Amino acid sequence: MLRIEDTDRVRSTQASEGVILDALHWLGLQWDEGPDVGGPAGPYRQSERLEIYEDYARMLLDGGHAFRCFCTPERLGRMRAEQRARSQPPAYDGHCLALTQAEVTQSESAGLPFVVRLRVPRDGVARIDDLLRGPIEFEWRSVDMQVLVKSDGWPTYHLANVVDDHLMAITHVIRGEEWISSAPKHLLLYHALGWEMPQIAHLPLLRNADKSKLSKRKNPTGILFYQRMGYLPEALTNFLGLFCVPPVAGEEMMDLGTMVERFGLAHISLGGPVFDVAKLDWLNGRYLRETLDVPQLMGRARAWAFNERYLGAIAALAQTRIERLSDLGPLCAFFFAGRLDVPPEALRSGKLDDVILRKAFVLAQGAFDALPSWELASIEAAVRRIADLLGVKVRDAVRPFYVAITGAPQSVPLFEAMVLLGRDLVRERLRVALETMGGATKAEREAWQRELEPPPDESA
């Protein structure tokens, strides 16, 4: 079953759903039920199940397992500041638990906005039986009074998932280990609604080679980036499967059917598995050499980048910049490359100093990630905004982007080329350029990224 969890109205879009479906289809994964194929437990988008969540939120309120919280953002901000000053973890202080029913009714009648929070006991211990880690205990007083329904009426992840997992008869819930602290909240919800909690397991997070958490700051994490880089889907699926499937007689190449048969939670190590790109390259190379004949290899290459649509778009950009057909090779080679090896002196060839260059690349990563769609106009507008934030002319801001993205200070029209390359590959080339210039500290990144935030709406 495929369920689209889209209760985050800012991050969840039709385009983001399309990326998920495209990535899963490319990997060769199929499902019996989902938003695109239907099924008896639908609808399969949480945004289409709001009335269901409303009913269960009302049951929790009526049963005394949840309460309305009228605290303003200002009060919550002061509360968190005070907690930080006392070196306490941020958590709701229970202020609205003390409201009488008359006060709640009066606030509702006055139209005051509110959220619905989970009522959490302050005494005792919650026990979670994790299939991988064994029993995990939490003191209830350390568990936050989670928001279940936001002030706009939309549910949070916690309420929506508990309700959906029960109604869709989910037997096993497998999440990343960063969700361990949420498990007692979900346990409380299951008990409050009179349901049995599914079996639960928390997977270790994938790590970079330096053992840091896998993130797009150090490695691309989007599945379609690996498609764009020229990996075969069966190689990537095989590579990921090795984290939970042992090799067969020492042989690590396995098809999806074999991995399904051999899958088992007992095979998963809690020791921080490493996303080893060198091993992925080795495995992908074996698939290219050992599973494809030459006609099949040509077919995969055409589907990857040598197809009529992609080549036609490149030719349209290059036509105004060439004098001989032989110019096409050096001019357009970057369209068929992955990461570019651009030396620092090439990135420095314009008018920006090293600090401004690093800031430009950090701002670009944030600005491009935030674009709702990867289109020419939005890309150009983002670069112009970055130039404004840097206090430089647009042409001076554009030059290092040309070098980072195309490998040369001049090439085909840059923004059109970025559209063709795609967001994932553009982001990776900017990441590599930033690292080439020395990277950015956490403090620098946070300070520079804050400049992208819109100014507060003082009329609100």
C-alpha cells in the first residue's frame, strides 16, 4: 500500500507527490493500493481524509484524552525562551489544562484560535517494545503534550498516522530512529482510542563515510538524483536492499524478488550503516557490464540522456553558440556529466571574493530548494534575489554559477541549462562548488539562510 502523508501544507504539493511516484516507479516498486490505483482503504492521501481525523479528534476531546489549547504564538515563544534560559528541553507547560469548561466555551465563542493537544500523564513510565531494540522506557513527565490538530483544523502527523494505520490494518510500523521519542505519544493515542498498537521498529539512520548523518548537505538524498547520475534502478535497489538482506553465498548481486524472499528485520544492524557511494559505483558497474549486452546498454543510454527530447532541447540552446558541429562536444559535455571537477581558481575568476562566493552558493541551495516548481522564471528570479542579497550586479553573481554548473565561465544560456539539468543535479554541483571553496560553518549557513526568510507581516 502507498499512502501519501501530506498534512504539511507548505511542503506537500502535487509536484512533490509526482516526484515520489516517479522515484518509486523508476526503482521498479509496485503497490496494490494507493492514490493512483485506488483500493478498499482509500482515500490514500491524508489531505482527502480530514473528516475522518475530525471525528477521532472529537472522540479524544470528549473522552478527556485531549484538550483545547488557546495559547498564542507570543506566549509559546516566551515559554520556550524561558525554558532555554533554564537549560530545559522545550515542551508545552500545560497552561491550558487548568482552564475550566466555562473558560473553554467562552474562548471558543469569542472565536479565539486553538489547537488540540494530547493529554499526557505526568506520573509513571511508558514502555515501548521495539522489534529491533527491545523494551524502551520513557518517563511520562518527559513526553511533550503533542499538538494533534493545528489551528487551521488540519491534523498533525501523529494523529493522522495513528488513525490511518489502524483503519488500514497496518501490522508493522518501521520508522527511522529519530522517531523513537514519538512512540509513547502514539502508544497513548492507541490506548485512548481503544486500539492495539502495531508492532514497531526504529531503523538506524544511514550515515556518510565520516559517520555523520546522511543529509543533502554532504550527499544527495533524492532517489531521482541517482537516476540523473546514470545509475541503474536495479543496482540502486540492490544496494539499498543489502542493508536488510544478507548476500546469497557471498554474492551481493540480487534481484528484487530474491531480496523480498530474504528480507528480515533480524538482518538489520543498529551500528550506523554507511551509505558507501564507492560500493554503489562498484555494484552499478557490475550491472552495466554483466547484465546488459551492447544493444541493451545503448537502450539504457538513450533512455537516460540520449533521447530525442533531451537532445532536442540541448540542440536548441546550443545552436546559437556554435560555428561547427564539432563545437557541440565541448560546449554541451556538461549536460552528460555528473559532478564537475572545477578548481577554486576557476570559481574565483569573477569579481566576488571567497566569502561572497561561499555565501552565494549557500543562498542558492536554500533558494532553489524552496522553489515550488523548477521553471525558468522562478530560477531566474531566485538568482536575481541572491544578487540583491549579496549587493552585487546580476552578471557578477551569475558568473560563478556558470562555472559551478557548466564548468566554464561562458556556455549556453545558464537558466535554460539549469532547467534541463534538473534541481537535484544543479544542487549537487553547487554543493561541490561550495566544498571546493572551503564549505560553510553551521553558524554561517544559518545566518545566511535567514536572509532568505521573508520579512514579518506587520499587518497580521
